[in-house]
Amino acid sequence: MDKENLSAQRDQVGGDHEHHHDHSSCGCSHEHHHDHSSCGCGHEHHHDHGGCGCGHEHHHDHGSCGCGHEHHHDHGSCGCGHEHHHDHGGCSCGHDHNHEQDPAEVRRELLTLGVGAALLIAGLLLRALLPGIPWVSTAVLLAAFAAVAAEIVIQAVGNIRHGDVFGESFLMTIAGIGAVCIGEIPEGVMVFLLYRLGEYLQTKAVSSSRKSISALLDVRPDHANLLENGESREVEAESVSVGQTILVRPGEKVPLDGVVLRGASQLDTAALTGESMPREITSGQQVMAGCINLSGALEIRVEKSFGESTASKILEMVENASEKKASSEKFITRFARVYTPIVCLAAAVVALLPPLAGLMSWERSVYSALCFLVISCPCALVISVPLSFFAGIGRASREGVLVKGGNHLETLAEAQIVAFDKTGTLTEGRFSVSECHPAEGISRERLLELTALAECRSTHPIAQSILAAWGGQADEARLSDYQEVPGHGVAVSVDGQRIVAGKSDYLTELGISVPDMPSTAATAVCAALDGVYLGVILLRDAPKEDAKGAISALRALGVDRTAMLSGDSAPVVEEIAREIGLDQAVGGLLPQDKLTELEKLRSRLTGKGKLLYAGDGINDTPVLAAADIGIAMGGLGADAAIETADVIIMGDEPSKIAAGIRIARRTNRIAAENIVFAIAVKVLVMILSVLGHIELWAGVFADVGVCMLCVLNTLRINQK
């Protein structure tokens, strides 16, 4: 969201009610962008989300390749019905990086390769068998040349007409025709034959990679069983409205997010969360679109439209992730656009200078220049590096870690300090009322009822726990003038009487006399009626099962410091921190205080180290935006937090943060390997070609081989 809207939200939400009230959804249907420069703390925050360092937001240009063609990108079967376009970053290679393999195109390409290879072999045999009539073998070899070269030559001419002079098709055309002109017709045929074979194999490998990744994300069903008057009928999932009831039978995917009204079952959530163990589900619990119903039938009340469902957002995030490029991708884009014209000029020098200096014959010099041109194409870099980050994003998605762009994946790999919210992030977020201390003359039941009425419009786990302990049903008609001051408490009028619930400090600020709170590590919610203190309710929240393991895993990855920043009381926070092994814990923080503590943590960073923050509530939004990488818990997390965050943990397990860092580091390492390997091999082969030690066909083989090896190396990202 823009600065004004974010500022407005902070004014409304401003605090951390770690008690405190996550309303979960902003309620608008708009896309929210977060501004990393205006968090409201008064400090200027600098963030390198991709390494460009300019401080500005970069928009994705789908037409900057320079070839004049539209590049299409196959996301597999996402099921959204839309065509997704992908910018390969301007490789200037001249061929269409369209990795969608149409069966008819595949058959045609294989036929062309087969005919070309057969004619080449036939021509060489005729040259050997009929040396006295060379025109026969020459005619067959020229036919082979025409069969494999025609399409590429036409493509090169078309690219030139669109302003792309230095494309790979152009380089191959010059090399092939040049070989024919100097009498090396078999060499010319081999140039095009090897080039097309390499392109076919490369496209097959890339397409397979993309489809294997995207298939894992094809989690959104297109149909739903709508329940009306006790009967179900199949309808388009898009046509189902919020509030309607759907039926999900065993074996079917949940088409829309909602709450179970009737039934109990087990859900396979692996596609969303990466969890292999089925999740037990019963009435009253929330379910996410994309889960597979394994056993009993479920009646679900729809809470989010098709486009706003969890599965839809996953698909959207992954599809859009390629638009947010890492710094290495941006480097390759800039490198390719400068590099190719330079090597073309260098090839001209190789062709002209040695003969003019009397060092080499014109024929040999031109031949070396042709080899130099073939080898110079930067396709290995331009294809493999973006594919590396796409594969990394896909691999992370399989683990239930959604990364919104290659830039964030790159930054995630440099995690040095990780800070956490408490409730719902490191703890279960399922509070239970442990004690009630009503004031004199107030019964326990009366205290619970009035506090529950004050909290009834909140979706925060603490509010829900108080409502559950009360066990009653709030009559909305009795409620009016609801007000929430995040980080402090809530207030509502019931039958004309004003009920206030929240921290003791909040009640004190309102002029309500509050006795000293009991010394405990529990979370305390005080209540008052018309300015008269009613009592205090104590709740406890246990750490998540994997919280301790998550901290250990981060430490094993070399993370220097882990911290907890919470609005809950200091004793509660410190107790949780000791239990799970955190290095630091600070409690009693409002959102603006969290920002201050975040800056203190940032001052500890060294070198290229980055600061990560993980949270789940609306009140975490400013801190998520201010961190180098904001991580939201996607299961229980508020929509505002999810929109603002750079990374989303779908299963709410903090241990997946370490998994995301591991994948990010592996992705960056493989991308770097591809860059170094491709440049090193190309430089070596180009030097050998200038010295006359490389044949033209071997140059093509080296170019294609490097590209293939880089693509295959990229596929290692998907391995466990």
C-alpha cells in the first residue's frame, strides 16, 4: 500500500495487542504494496531487496528484451485460465525462449533434425564414393543446409527488422553461411544441426523443470459442490459467493477457503504447507483451498471468494515472483545487452586484423571469427540464472515457504539476525483461560461474560479463548460504538453500558483504578464496566512444538542472533524465550516500540548481513515492512501481514524459516556456479578459437553444451 494508506492503517492499528486483536483482513479487494521507506518510526531505513541499491521500486518490463518478440512463459497447469508472460531479461539472442512444448512443434523439429542429419550423412558418403562428380554430393549437402538453416535464417531476418541485430539466430546465420562461402558446407550444416538439436534438448529440459515445479502449485480446483436446500450441484468455483455453503466429498480438493460447519475428516495439506502428515479437521475449524479431503464429507461455509482464496494467492505470488528479479538476474540482463555487440565487434577484428598483419590467411581468419561468433552467445547465462531463481521459488513453495520474488530469495540467503513476534508465530496462539480474579462482588461468570462481550468482534486468539471460556453467544444487536486501540485494548457499549478490556495500563490511562496485578508469567486481560474495575483474566499460550527446533536450526545455519519482540508482558516473553532458547526477548512493546527495537538489532548487522522479522498480526505490518525481509505466518496470519510480507510460511511452523534460508542459499550458490562456469568456458573456448584450435562445429557444441550443463545444474535445486 502507499505511504498514506500505510500511515492511516498504523494510526488505526498502531499497536501490538499481543493480547490484542488481529482482525485478520483489511477487507478491501485491492493489492497492498508495502513501502519500505516510511515505517513511521522517524528513522530512514535502507533495504537492499535485490541488490540494485537505488532505493526505488522497479517495475517489470515485459518488452525490454529488444528482439521485438513476445516471450511466453509456461507456468504449467495453473488452472487460472490466463496466459502468463515472462521476460527473460533481454538476452538479445534472437530466438524465442518459449518453453512450452507443443507436440506438433516437437514432431516437426524432430523431423527436421532427422532429415538434416540423413542428408548430411548421405552427402558425406557421396563425396567419398563419387569424388569424380562433386556436384552430386554438393547438391545433397546444400539440401541438408537448406533443411536445417531455412527457419533460423528467416528468424534472423525477422529479428533484424525488429531491431535485434545481434541475436543468436543472426550469429548462427553468419557462421553457417560463412562456412558455406569458404567451401566448408558440412561445417555449415553442422552449425545449424547442432544448434537446433541443442535448442530442442535445452527447451525440453527447461520445460520439464518448469512443469514439474508448476504442477506442485496446481492446487486450485475450478469447480465446487454448492449446497442449496439440502441438495448439492456442481458450479464454477468462481461463482460461489462468500457466506454460501459447499460440500467437499472424500478425495476432492477444497475449492475455497472457509469454516467447517459439519463433518470431520483428515486433510492433506502437502501442496500448501509441505507437511506430509494429514491434518485432523472438525466443525468450527478453518480450511484452506487446495487441501485434499481424505476421509469424511465436509460442509464448509465460504469465507473468501475464489480470487482471494489461499490457493489463488499462492498461484499469483509464484507467477508474479519471476517479475521481482534478483541482483544477479539484473546483472545478467545488463551484461547480455552490452556483451553481445562487443563480441560481434571483436569477431570482426579477429576476421580482419590477422590477415592484414600477415599473421593468418583470410580463409583461416574468417573461419576463426565465425567460431568466435558462435561461442559468444550468452544464452547459457540468460536462461539458467532466471531459471535458478524460478526453481528456487518453486522448491521453497513445495516446503510451504512462499517467496514473492527472486530479489527476496537472494536477500533471504544473507540472514544474519532473525526477530520474531510471539503470539501465533513462536507460540500456538491458542490461549486457554488459566485463572480468573474477579473484583469483590463480581462473579467469575459475570467477569467472563462482560470481557467476552468486549472481545467478541476480535479474531485474535486471546479474544477467541475468552469467548470459548464464556461459552455464550454475543447478541450483536446489543453492541454499539466498538473501538479498538491496538496494543492497548478494546471498548464497546452493551445496552448503553461501556465495557473496556485490555492491559492494565490501558484501563489506568482511562482513569480506571486497577489494583496491582498478580506476579505471573501469564497474559493478563483486565476489564471494567462504566469505569469500575471488574477483575482480571489470566491466559497462557504454549510454544509451538517446533519452536525450539527452529531456533536451533537457525543457529546451525550461522544466524548470529535470534530475538523476540512482543507486546505481551515481560515475564511472559522472557519465560517463552528461555524455554525455546532465544538470545534476546523484549516484552511490553507497542508497534512503534518494535520499530525502535528493530533498529537496535539492525545496528548489530555486519557486512551484507540482513535482518529478518516474522509475525502474523495486523499490528506486525509496520515491522514486517521495515525489516530487510518480512516473514508472515500464512495459516493464522492476518491478510494485511501477508500482503506486506516478502515471505509467507503457509503452515505456521517457524522451523520453515530455516528451510527457506537453506533453499535460498542453495539457489544463490547454483546461480553463481552457472555464471562462473558459463563465462569461464566461453572465454577459454573463444581464446582457443582465435588461436585456431577450435573447429566451427565444436564451437557450436561448446555453446550448446554449456547451456545444457547450466540448465541441468539448475535442476539440482529441486533435489532434496
